[in-house]
Amino acid sequence: GSILGESNIQQILPTMVAGLVYFSKNFKALAQSEMISSKPTDVLSIILAALTKILTISPEYVTKFIGVIIPSLLLLSSSTESSGMYIPKQLLVFQCLETIAKHTQARNSILREKDQVVAVLSALVDHPSM
């Protein structure tokens, strides 16, 4: 068990995943609005940090969401947003992906996404900004 409590984790997870999907699909607009307010991307940081923590302490709850989480993380990681403010979020995205990769219970879900992960991360490494 964790301080958060298992039932709380199970209740909050769908909302976190929905938030992650929302951010991954609307990232360009949010990055542009960051000049006005950093609150939306601060929320993204909280979601990513919480997801990484839950993956570490209670990975079994995340398994059924892996097929949604990985594509969302890939969309966020492949953002060409060059703002220095985005780099910490990108590091959280990578940390999340790494934690998922170590998650043995989700092996099959992870293997289904493997080609996509390799393609996106390879393109990212080859990106001129790197």
C-alpha cells in the first residue's frame, strides 16, 4: 500500500490518463498559451510525475491503460516545442516511458507499442535540435 491508498489510485487513474490524452492531443495550443499562463503545462507536469510515481509503487493498476498511455507519451515526447520550459516535461515523459518499459506485468501491451516507440524516439534523437 501507499500513502495515497489503493482505492484512491484506482479512482484517480482514469482522470489522470484522460488528462494525459488531452494534453498530448492539444499540446501545440497549450504551448502557445504558456506565454499567457504556465498553469496548463504545470498540470501536465503534475500528471506525468504522479503517473511515474504510480507506475513505480502500484504498476498493476496502470496495466489496462498502457495502450493509451504510451501513444500519448510518444505524442508529448515528439513535440518539437523548443522552449526551455518544455525540457523538464520532456524529461518526465522519458522517465515515464522508462518506468513503463521496466513494468513486467504489462509486457504484452508494451511489445505491441514497441515499433512505434522505437520510431518516435529514433526520430527524436535525429532531430536537429538535439
